Amino acid sequence: MKVTPVILLPYLWCTGRHRTAMMALGWLGVLLAGGAYGVSPSHPRQLILAWASRLTTSTPELLFRISSQSLLAMFGRFLTSDGYGLNLLSLSKAAILTLAPVVEGLLFLVVILQRRGNGYNLTRVIAETSMLVVLMVLASPLAWMATYTALLLPVFLAVGQTYEMLRLRRCDVCSSALAALAGFLAFLLKNTFWRAIGIFYWKSESYV
């Protein structure tokens, strides 16, 4: 089970929807208890405790794996001497474990503090939820390629809003250049690009 979707609970609470947050928390408890009972009817409590123990014991070992694509793993890759030679600084892992949550917290505040006015606005809620889903993936201590499936909502929203923007007004040169740059950088990050230019390993690591 993934615990990262709980990022929606503080969002609901901070935006004044306390009753909805409590209901969501209650349903989370129902799903955990029901799932544990369905898997292990005789020892559901032990199963939940074992799951929690597994999270606390296995996660630290995997945080800085090269295959993890989380924000914390990226900081570890570029800001610590992890042996891959990609780092710009040589901070300690303890510093990274402090830096990542601080940055993630600031990004959460960006979503919360940018709202204007009170009341329920469906368009705004969808946009904020999409931003939270992106942050949820980035803030996940272990973000594998499969974790990116959560980005379907933000991607569809971005495509729809881009289409609507282009329909209503002409796209300026700066926006077009930024979009082209983003696409080019995304292409450079594909392992097929690295393999096409003959790079199959990096420091004995096949996950390029």
C-alpha cells in the first residue's frame, strides 16, 4: 500500500474542509482494517503492524537508490558523493534528509497559499489537486517508474488547459520556446537516447 496520498488530508484541513478531512481519515482507517482482515482474517492487527514495520526498516535502505526518481533521491544524486560522479556538492545524507522535507513543505505551501478568496470552486480544486498529485510523486521517498501513473490527472489537465489557452489566444514566442525546451530535455532524459549514443552503463550501473 502507498501512504503518499495522505498528502490530501492536510490539504483538506488547511483549506477549511475539516469535516471532509475527518471523513477521509475515517475511510482510510476502514480501508486499512478491511484490507488487513481480507488478507489475514485471523491476524489483521499483526498484518498492519508488520506493514508499518516493513516501511520503517526497508525504506531507509532504498532512499538513495539510483533507480529512485523522488526529490530526495535527486538531491542525494546531485548533492552527495554517492560514487556516481554526478554531484555538484558533497553534503551528508543527514543534510539531504533534512533538506528534502523542507523543500517539499515549501512546495505544499505554494499550493495552499496561492488560493484567493474562500468558498468551493471546482476548477480551483481540480488544479490544486493536480499540483498535489505532482508533489505526492516528488515527495514519495521511493518513486519508481510505476509511481508516475499517478500523474495521469495532471497530464490530462495540462493538455486540456493548453488546448483551451491556444483556442482562446495565440501562443507567444516565449511560451513556445519554453515548451520546446521542456520537450527537448525530456527527450534527453530517455534511456533510449543514451543507448543511441552508445552509453549503456554509468559507473557499472545499467540503470541509465
